[in-house]
Amino acid sequence: MTMNPSQAAPRARRISWVVLLAATAAMVSSEAGAGTAPGGVSGSAHRFEQQTISWHACKTSPDDETGAQLQAVGARCGEVTVPLDHRDPGGRTISIAVARRPAVDPAHKLGTLIVNTGGPGPSRDGVTAIAKGLPGLSPHGAPHLAARYDLVGIDPRFFGKSTPLECGWPTNLALRFRQFAAPDRSSFDASVANAKDLAARCKPLADRLPFGSTRDIARDMDIVRAALGQARISYLGWSYGTYLGAVYLQLFPDRVGRIVLDSALDPDIYGPGATRALGPADAAALKDWAGWVAERSSRFGLGDTADAVLAGVDRIYAAARRHPLQVGSYQVDETMIAGLLLTVEDTDAAYADFSAKVRNLRDAANGRKVTPAPALAQLLALYANTDVLPELNVSATTATQCADRAASRNPKTYWRDIRDHLATEPLYGPLFRNITPCAFWPTKPIEAPTTVGNDHPALIVSASGDPVAPYPGQRAMHAALRGSRMVTLAGAFRHGVYLADGNGCVDTAVQNYLLAGRLPSSDLTCARS
């Protein structure tokens, strides 16, 4: 999905950021054939399932914040060895980092719950999210789950401490690809050059790039399951974690107990073109914010109706198209406006911060001297940062998307797509439909993407106005998982619902399922509390 690095709601990693197109080489069927195990891998891979995890302290250095948080909740950490290429278990191996915290009430333990916090990105902190809470995702955790499940978090391959993959992308170039739009031909040509340059920087890692797919991450997760000594696991995933969970369920259906997918991605499109459908959802979220700020016009002064507020946004964009806006020491041009106007949650605090950002841009558009608000200053500083920041995970995320589905290699297809949607998506279309490094990637996917479709019970949790995982895509996940029930938080324009929103109706439905195995009798709509 398209990434907004300054906003963390459920590690929405708007890459995100989530983020999604299939010519493939050396196809591996999703059905197991002669001599293969579930998940379409060689039966000889079972030797990896016999390994024993050597548990140790999670904090590995004085500045290891994730490790310190894991230790504070009683977790221990370890590593699991997996094949780099699951088709060749006798070949090279890589290391996968795992965190585990035992159930507080072992006498009533229900099993093991693997938690993935989205991204893709490091997810060992899923243990902390449930045991104690994480800001922006689960403020207070889920003590009832922590009591009755062993909690497990895994850094997926190439992320965090799991054999990290970093192509050395300077932050300003990496975020130009993720956050900058291409509203005209010159800016599109610049996007093409940037995407080509970023892809070339990954060429030295071409021997690893084909093996970063979600299918490979799911196979790693199954080896972790076996190494933990569990016949089956339950699963809770947000955002990208929903796609990972659905792929795991499809590959290993007999090894899954209860599964909850929050803010589900469309299982048919995750990959290089994942963001193409986000324009209408983000426009709707922007309109929701406009209504909120209009009701507070005396405080923010951005307009007393939603239409007036949105007209002000149009004027900001028009001004930036005439000449760059001076915001403090930074210049903001037309390619940057859409990326600066992304939301991931609709709380009063988030909307107030967003409003401060828009006021800064409005004042700059009117020629006033502007000192940027903290959130805007942080983002603009990242846009100008030439350092490599591995913690942003941009090249690793791109590697996963490029390995999951093939992308068009013809830049003209992206330019046509932008032009064809300018009338209906004037602000966000040139951002979400822009070209990506996958168009020039050094390798191609080595197997077909997983077709998700089964009758396994599951619970899907959604917000009706999710700007990162549009509701039609969440409905597509629901349709693919025919045994699922869907809980929708009506009128919510946020990404991440369970625990993050604090809605009692949603949280009760999730905990009834994970703790007692009770799915709602039918799909459920929860009112905003």
C-alpha cells in the first residue's frame, strides 16, 4: 500500500504503502503433486520441521526497542532456519526471527496464536500488541487472549531480524516512488527514471529477490509452527497480515484453527498494482475529514461546509501546480500534494493533526510564511533525507510485491492508466496509478500467485470507509473465504479496527470467536460508539 511514514495506525505502512498485477517463470502449482508436501514444496523440506528453537533474551543491543518491549512482557526470542528457495530444501538457507510469550493461564490454554501486524514488515511486536498494547494499533492489548494463548510474532523473511534485504535506497528516492504523484508527462518521466534507478540498485541481490513472495513467507510460517511443536495454529492479522493469513490458510488448511483478518486486502490483486484502486476510497476519506473540520470551522478556519473545505484543498493543489509552495525550509510541488493528503484513521486527534497540515499548505499557497506543524515537518524532512533508512522497509516491501505478481514492463501502460482516470481521480489517481520499480525489476515471479478460495471458518473485520483496504476488496476476501463471517464498523474511515478503534461490538465479536470459537450467526454491522 502507499506508505505514509509519519502515520503508524496499524502499521498501516501506507505502502502500503498495503499495493498489487501474471506472466511467471518456472511455475509451481498451488496444488501439491507427486513428491510434494502441502504448500507445493518438496517433501524433503520436512527436516526443517524437526529443528529445536534455542530461546534467548529478546533485547540484543541497548537501542533494541522492539526487543526491550518483548522482554518487558515476558517474551523470549529465537531463530528458525528455513530454505531460501522452498523448492530446493537442500540449498541455501536463511534465518527467521521469532518471539514467543507463553499463555498466562496455562491450565486453560487454547493453543498458539500467531500475530502479524501488517506491512509487510517486522511483526515480532505482535506479541507486545496483544500482551500489553502498542500505540496506534492496540492501546491496551488483549489480556483475555494473552491469558489463554501462547503469543507468537515472526519477522517475515527479509524484514527486521529475518535475514534483512536492503537495496540501499536513499530515503528521498524511495519515498518519491511511494509518495509522489505523476500528474503530467514531465513528472511521470521523472517517476520512470526513479523507478528504473531503484530497481537497478537491487540487482546485486538478484539471487534472493525471487524468494520474497507471500507464498514463501507463508511456508516459513509453517516451519515455525512445526518447530514450535504445534499441529495447528490460530492466527490474527491486520492489513498485509490478512493476505498472508489467507495465503497460509489456502496452502495449509489443516494446520489452521481460528483465523481473524482485520482490514483485509483484496486477495486477487496484492502485488505491484495493489494501490490502483485506492483513489475513490481516499477521496471518500478526505471528504469525511472535510465534514469533521467544517463542524469545527471556528477552531481551524478551513471552511464551514465540507464542500468549502474541499474547494480549499483544490486551491492548494492548483497553487502547487503553478509554482512550488514554500513550507518552512522545504518546497512542496504538485507531485507531493496527494501524498501529503493521505489519512489512515479518523480519530479526533488524527483529524486535528491532519487539519494543521492542511492549514500549513493553505497558508503557503496564499504566500504566507509558514512554520510547518510537527507531523508535516517530519514528513517533509523524510522527503529530503538522502540517508538509507532500513527501518522504513521500502525495498523489502517492494521485493515482496514484485515477487507476488508480475507487473507490466511497458511504462506507457501506467501513463495511459493515469490519463484515463484523471477526470474521476484528479488528486489521487496520479499517485496510486504511478509506475513502480517492479516495471524494471531484475527478476520475475517464479510461481503463480495463490488463488484464495475455501470453506474454512474465518472472521473478517472491516471499516466501511477504510482508505487503505477499500471495502469492495474486503468483500472480495469475504467471498473467497466462503466459511467466513464479516463484522463491519459502519461509518468508520480508518485502517485497523479490532483493538485499534476500541469499539465494543467489534472487540466482543473477535474475542467470542478466538476464545470460544463462536462466529456470528450472520454478517454483523457494528455502530460507531
